[in-house]
Amino acid sequence: MAIDRAGLAEFLRRRRESLQPEDVGVPRGQRRRTSGLRREEVAALCHMSADYYARLERARGPQPSPQMITSIAQGLRLSPDERDHLLHLSGHNPPARAAAGEQISPGLLRILDCLDHTPAEIVTELGETLRQSPLGTALTGDRTRYTGPARSIGYRWFTAPATRRLYHPDDHPLLTRRFAASLRQVVALRGSGSRAARLADALLARSEEFRTAWNAHDVGAPQIAVKRFVHPEVGALELTCQSLLDPDQSHRLLVFAAAPSSESHEKLRQLSALATPAA
């Protein structure tokens, strides 16, 4: 497929102009004359240079890769249909739709954008963190930086011992059961040729502990009402976790909270001083 540079430029321009700063958590400022977002603001949201994005809007520059288009779609808060249209304009075939896709719904992103002062993250059904609030990053570290199988916290739990330091030791056995049981449930749902199945095969090859937990055939291990963290700077925290499910993508928005006036509540305030706003 050939790239439609003019169509791509026009579509990007229209979508940028339709977004307001409040839609994406960007401060409006005093002297805003632009209709919608500025190009440099969109570039920051898309994790690319302002010059690269500006050339796309001017129908110049190289053909963007599918990965770059996915990043743009995320930054512009596009729906799956709009993302696919953007891929067509860029000369690429959209991927087959799947419940476990990476495209975060605009609605879920808008909710996350309102949670700057609350630990929160959006995760896939495999426990891959797609986006975090600033305080979420301060609590657990940047979980979006991982690549390959290590993007899944379940995979890291069994293959990277340092992952467990963030959690209270008394909760480790139950978390082991939960990660194995959750993955078994997703494998049953998605089938033997799925990413979930490949992740399970990788863990079976690498971890004796996972093999033991997997062979127990648990599905739906007991929920943990209060999650106990051991943060390297503020120490122990006890936080409740509420989740919001996007059924179209099987993504969950996880929001952590402490009881008012509790020691953990005060420690979250301390953590907020360490948090820096996301780009």
C-alpha cells in the first residue's frame, strides 16, 4: 500500500485541532491562541520529536512505521477504528482486531489523566503495564520500560527476583498462585497459539516454581483485599486496589488508595513529592 501523505497530514491536523489541553492533562496556559493542541504538545504525547511530527502534518518526511503510528494514535487518543484509518493512510495494513490489543480506549486514558495525585496504571490481561500515573510510577517504578516477555509482571515475578522486593514477604506465596492462575485463565481463553500460551511455555522452561504453581491447575486464586508494598524510600504501605475493566480491550485501570489519616496515606503524600508529571 502507498502512503497517502496529504490524507495523513489532513487527518492528523484535524484530530490535533479537535483535542483540548484538558482532554490530555496538558496545562492550558495564559496565551493559548491555537485551536486545540500545539504540534509540540502532540509530539510530546506521542514520544517523538516536534520536527518529525510537524513534517507529517506538512505531508513531508519518511513513511512512519506501524509502531510510530501506534504511538501517534495513543497520543491523539484515537479509537481503534481511527487508528486503523491512520494505518491505512500511512500505507500499512491494520492488525487483526483482538481483545488483548495494546490500544487503550480514549475513555480509559481520560480517567487516568485525572489521577495525577493517585497511584494508578493501565494493564493488559497479561499484566503488561501500558501507562502509569506519575504517582503510580513513584510507587512501583517505571513498569512501561520493559520489553519482550518481561513486560508481564507475572513473567518478572518468576524470573527476576528483585521484582518481589516491592511486596510484603508474607504475600509472596499467594501472589505466586495468583500469577500462575491468572495466566492459566488467559491461556484457556485465548488458545494454544496465543501470546499467553507462549508466555506460559517460556515460564515453564525457565522456572521450577512456576511449573509447580502451574501444575496445581488453580484458576481464580483468592483476591488480596489489601496490597502491601515495601517501598525503598518510604517503607511499608497498605493500599486497597480498585479496578475498572475495558471489556473491548481486556485492559484494566488499577487505582490504589490508602485509608484516610492512616500511616500509608501520609506515605503516599511523601511519595507524591517524588513523582514527576509524565510527558
